[in-house]
Amino acid sequence: MLASAFYRALRPRRNEIDFNFQPSALLSVVGSTVALILQNHHPSISLAMHNHSNFQERPLIRYLRTFIYVELALNGTNQEQEQTASWLRWMHRHIRGPVTEKTRADFGIPDGIDMYGYLDDLKVYVIQTLTWVTIAFEERFNGELSPRMKDLIVWEYTCAAMRLGVPREMLSSSYPDFISAFSARIDSLSTECKLTSDIIFSLEASILVSTRMRWITSLGLRAAFLVGHTLLPEELKAQYVLAGVRSPVSRMVQRVLCALLWLLYPLLLWLPLRGLIAFVIFLEPSMKGVVSASFTPSFFRVIAAEFARKQSTLRTIHSMDVIEDRPIPTSASGIEHADYIDWLENSGRIRPSFLQRAFISLLKFRAGSISLLRMCSSIIGHVTSSIRFHLLDMIERSRSRLLGSRMKDAKVSPLHVGMIMDGNRRFARRRNEQIIAGHRTGAVTASRVVEWWLRHRHIGPRYLTCWAFSSDNFARPTAEQDGLFGLMTSEFKALAFSSVVHLYRIRITFIGSANARTKLPPTLVEAMDFVERVTGGYDALFLQIAVGYGGREEIVDAVKSLQDRQERISEASVSREMYGREQGIPPVDLIVRTSEKRTSGFLLWDSQAAELHFIDKLWPELSELDWLQTLDAYAEREIRGGK
């Protein structure tokens, strides 16, 4: 209880500084039930559910698949997010059809609904239901959300819809816009439809009478329905009075459950969604096939449907060809599929919690891969490791907050900071990993730098330039280049679907020589063009990424451009031809490099009066405190601009 009270005391502060919204396992369980009710309130979705779904026969499998989708969509790698969107498009490709007069008469489908299926308008409604559930749950059980956090959640789901191909103009870009659009949609569906009521009540009945799950699992889902009913819009609570809330006793149980959840929810945040998936598989071993299924690839051509039928949901997602929107055999995909336990342990973008690792140890024990003694030892080790990590993290966060608070009154701050991201390969070698693993960790650090930049934007720069790939890097081995190009393609495209990029209106541009750009793979160039196009209208902050860049080449290109136009070559004219000038990027004020103490020609022309700051760490080891100390060191210097 003390931990719960401590968390709630810190909640207002956390609400203001956290940029990455992480849905809890409880939110996913309760939210899935509410979203199912809200989505089936739409007659088109109810008709699709009636004609194409077997939810009533296998409700737990549907829930587990939903959990996997939510986990991958919000917490997976950028590649997994692309594959999940591709999988959803592929899964729903045949779910569509007309509403005939007989169907309208039999099910009471309102006039004006002539089609059902995987249409953009219905995708928007599904996204709206998920947004409503998320915000309603968080405010009910986790405390009031700040306007900025509400906007961030709206953008998280808006970006998920954009990945599915929904036009941006159909989606909300702020919480007030979302509330207006969602309320109007609910009002437009106010006409009662026999089919929607039948489907919603059958969903609840499938949980209440299911004999394919253990009693504790069934009890948990019943509790989710009871709690979820309280999160429905008021007009729908009266319309859909579920069997579980009709009696005075059940309503009393509902209130008790809500009170307990409010009290215990801060403690339950220790269980992330992958931990819950592990727990469900431990309780229901028959569900293991959803995340793990054996498949031996044939030497002959295998059609996509047959391949997917033999694959688990998780492996089908991991085998998706995001260009063709279809699964491909493992042998042809070039993707290495980790065992499902490895995937559960990985935890995507967040550090695995001790509860998650404890459940995974139980799974390993059940599978016979570890002994009882080793399982107990492993759980104890996870607990002590988690305590140590969180203590150290809390100390560093406190130091960062103190330094950030002290720097609020800084008289000098850089307008433009350039980052030389060095040390990924050495980081991988020290850990005996493949080189590409170091680059992946470095990409995570780069995304965190953007987060620190935004968190401390009152003392930080308006312009940030990151050197991702130099012109000299084309001399590296082909295999390493290919891995880097694939990683950059995924990371750059993800920027177009990043909620913080849109929320803070960050314009993203790329610089590098035209000759170097011709050496890049077409898919990478397309991703770069896509990001520039999507963020081209923003002007609050500017992120410039150097790809195929060399300082000398930049100067040579500037001189050649002036010569081609037969203009006079001078210091001022060359300055105007620098890569970033067209977007209004000013000369760099501060160049930061990790690992080594040289500039390697980075922003060579513009760095004449720039301050230099070197950090004795490899790039993947960079921390928020390092970022703040860099800005603090700049503020303490006497900046004379070369005079």
C-alpha cells in the first residue's frame, strides 16, 4: 500500500515528463473487453463478426491474439510494427461484403449502412474505440492525465492507423478533436440494432459458459467484463446491461473490483503485457500454439494460406512480407525466428520486469528445460537484479532532475547541436555480439536522445543534427552495409509514425551528397523521402539526419553548385549552399562526440566557431545525465563565437 501511495504521489510529475506511453497488462485485458463491446456497437463490425468470426467458440485464443497484436503494435521493434500492420491487412483482406435487403431485415441493420468490411472508415472507428478505452482506463485507475499525455495517446493510435494505410486527414491529431469525432460517431449509431445486441451479449456468454479454459482464467475474464462495463460511455451502459451486472449482488462485486483495482493498480504495473501472455500460457498450456507452432518448410512452393495455417500467430506475423502483405515461408524470408520464450523474455522497448521473468521461469520449468532448484534460483536472481536496476535508475533520474532544474535559469544554450554517434561496433565486440546488434542498440540510444531533447527542450537546442552514416562508411564490408541500410530504412520510416514527432511538430530532413544518395538502396531513399514528406509542414523543432555525408563533399558540392549557376564564389555564397540552408538550418553551435576526440569533418564549414564536447563513452552507453551534463558544460563556457 505504501508503494501504491508513493507512486500516486509521483504521478503528476511522471505524467508531465514521460513520453513513451506503455500500456499495462491490466489495461490490455480490461480494454480488450470494452473495445469489443464498443466495436460491435457498430452494425458493420457486428455483421463481420457474425459472418466471419469464431470468437464464441474460442474466446481465449482471440484474446491472446489481441494481446500479441497490442504488444507488437505499441512495444515491438519497428520491423515488428510494420509486420503487424501487414498481418492485419492480410488477415482481413476477404472480410467485406454488401448489406443485402434480407440481411437488413433479418438483423435490423439501419439504413445508410450498405457495406461491411475492412474499410478505412471502420478502421478509424476501431482506432477511436481503442483510444477511448485507453484514456478512460488510465484516468479511472491511474490518475488524471495531463492534456499533453492525452494528446500523446491520441497520436499513438493515430500513428498505428496510419501504418494500416488510413489517410491522415481522417484521423484525430489532438484529444479535443478525438472527443468531438468519437462522440459524433456514437451519436450516429444511437439507433438500436438487433444484431449488435445479440453479438455483444453472445460475447459475454462465450466467457461465462466456456469449458475450454481453467476456472481462474474464466474468473479473470469475467472480472474484466465487470470492470470494463464501467468504462463504457454513459449512453451505452444503459443500452448494454450485461448479464454480469444485472443483479444487486453483481453490481456490488463490480464496485468492489473497481475499488481494489484502483488501490492495487500501481503495483500491477510491474507486470507488462508479455508477462501476462507468459502467465496465460502457463495457466492454459493449450494456448501455446498461438505463439509457438512447429513447421517444417517444404522444398516446393508453399501458398501463403497453407503456410500461415501451420504457423503460430506470432511466427506468421514475423514472416510477413510487408511489401506484398502476405506471409512467406521461413526458408524464403531470411528472418530468423526466435523461440517464443526468447520473444517473451525480450520485452521489446522496455526492460523485462521481475514478474515477467518469474513467469517465464515457470514456463521453462514446465517445459522441462530447467530444474526446480534452478527455477527458484532464477526467480530470486531476477528479483535482486530488478531491485538493483531500479535503485540505480532512480538515483540517475534524480540526478538528472536536479541538474535539469538547476539549468532552467541558464543564460546560454545552444541553438543547434550536432551529434557524432560513434562506438556501436566496439560496443558489440565487447559483448561478443554481431556488429548489427551494436547498431540496433545505437538506434535505441538515438531515439532516447530525441526523447531527452524534448523532455528538456526549454534548455536544449531547436535544431539537432545526427550523423548516421558517413561517405567513408561505404568502404565497410557489404554485409555490414546491408544490415545498416535495412536498420536505417526501418528506423527512418518509424519516425513518420512516431507520436512524439507529430505531437511536438518536428520537421525531419536528411543531408548528404547527391552522389552518395545514388549508392543507397531504393527502399532506404523511399523511406527518407516519405519521412520528409510527412513532416514537411512542421516548424517547431528540426531534426536533421546526415546519411552518406562528408564535410569535404559538402563544401565541394557547394562550390560546384555556384559554378554551375556562374555565381561569384565567396564565403557568404558558399555558406548559403550548405546542405541544411534550404530548410533554414543555422550553423552548428555545439558538436558532441562519443568514444573518440575528433570531428572527422562533421559539419566542416559550419563548425568554425562551434564548441566541442567529447564524452568518454560508447554511443549505446549514453545516458540522459550525459545529455544534460553536455548542455550544462556549454552553458558554463564563455561563448565568443570565434571572436
